[in-house]
Amino acid sequence: MKTIATPAGMQAWSRDRQADGKRIACVPTMGFLHDGHLSLVRRARELADGVVLTLFVNPTQFGPGEDFAAYPRDAARDLDLCRRHGVDAVFMPADESMYLPDHSIYIAEESLSGTLCGASRPGHFRGVCTVVAKLFNCVLPQVAVFGQKDAQQIAIIRRMVRDLNFPVEIAVAPTVREPDGLAMSSRNARLDADSRKSALGLSRALREAACAYAAGTRDSAAVLAQMRTTMERAGLRVDYAAAVDALTLKPVAALADGVLLAVAAFAGGVRLIDNQVL
Ligand code: AMP
């Protein structure tokens, strides 16, 4: 497995392989890898001949006062996991090689980014689009794999790829959960014992909503109110509970197949998200 630190080195590695007719898959991550990330690697291996995992805690997607400094990091452990899971190259650029001191170009998606996580994290998706575009330009992949866990991110990246004509196919892998239902997240490492218990409120709220839908409930407002109650009872501070169209992210009044239920809440000081497609 090759470890690559510079954009030029990454491009050269990919071009070499593509000259031999190889198809490259990119798995963008911020590291502190868990089974969710590794499921994306498995999917990437099915879709391409060479898998590049990117390991970069992107400063531009964190707002002031968010957890950029506290975000968990362990590059040695991540590299070991990559080696054992068949990653061909890890791109782990230093902050300075990704963002030059006078970096002044950003990519802002202007329709889907104002809602859900974008409403409570202004500038977050501008940072995400900018870094994903940069990672695509460094890795030069034919396909990139993202997790359903970040459903809004998928909608926005698909829009960016469409609107800016990136020649990259976007693949999505299902959310991987702990045995008790909590969606895996690098941020789970920051939960203390009480917050870890409270955190179950997110997946519980989604499960209850899916059951209510299966039992015939169609009124979004009623289901969302119940989801909030469940999360609050678990000890969470709710950021949002929403029922939206999975592509447009516009709220829907009536639940239907394909509707995205999305939640965000704070467990202790840690912001967690989860979602479920009906
Ligand atoms: P992150 O390192 O949290 O930025 O996530 C990197 C990629 O892994 C994103 O495409 C996420 O959607 C995906 N991911 C994170 N958690 C999970 C999970 N529990 N299951 C599946 N994919 C995930």
C-alpha cells in the first residue's frame, strides 16, 4: 500500500494506473476509521481495480467553535486498517499542501445546502464541496463511494458532479450500525457513558417513525413530533427532525416510500446525525 502526501504525487500515481487501463475508486474520509468507512472500501473494491482512501480532516468544513481541534485522529491505526482491507493507496495531504495560504476559490452549492445540517452549520457544505472537488482533482477517480449516513452530503455531491460536469460516478453504501442501532461515526469516540446511552435516541426515533409508517401513518408533522419527543426523552438536545424529498431535500407533508427522515441532535457536546429512507 502506498502512502501519498502531495496532490502532484497522487495525480501521478493515478495517471500511472489509468495508463494501464485501471479504474480508480476514491473513498473520501476524515479518518479515525470504523466499519462504516471499511464498508465503503469493500464497495470500492467491487467497483474498481484500484482503491484510494483519502484521510484528511478538512478545516474548511468546520465552523468557528466546532470540533475541528477535538476531532479524533489516529493516522497510524488508520493506515494499518487500510493495509489490512486492501486499500491500494492512502492520500493523506498536510493542511498546507491542500490549502495554500492565499487559497481563494471555494465551491458553494446554493440550493440544497441551506437546509438540515446546512442550516445549523453555515459554510459546512461549501467546505465539503470544495474539498471533495479538490480530492477528485488529486485522485482522478472514475468512481467515488460515499455513505448513506450523510444523506444531505450525497444529494449535494451529486448536484456538484452534475452541475460542474465532474467525470466521476457517485456510489452510495448503506449506513453501518453498532449492534444496538447507533450509526457508526468517528465522533462516537467522543461520547461519555451517559451520552452514549442518549445517542441511541436518534436511531430509536427513526425506527419508531419507520414502524408508524409501516402501520399506515402518513402525517409527517405527527411523526416528526413523536421523533422529537423520543430524542428529548433520551436526553438529546434536538437540532432537527425532518421528513424531506431525498433528492430536493424539500419538506414533505405526507410520508411516502422514498421519503428521507433525517435527524441531528447533540449528545453531551457531540453533534450526531442519522437518517432513514422510508
Ligand atoms: P467521515 O470520515 O465521517 O467524513 O465519513 C467519510 C465517509 O464515510 C462518508 O461518505 C460517510 O458518509 C461515510 N460514513 C461515515 N459513517 C458511516 C456509517 N456508519 N456507515 C456508512 N458510511 C459511513
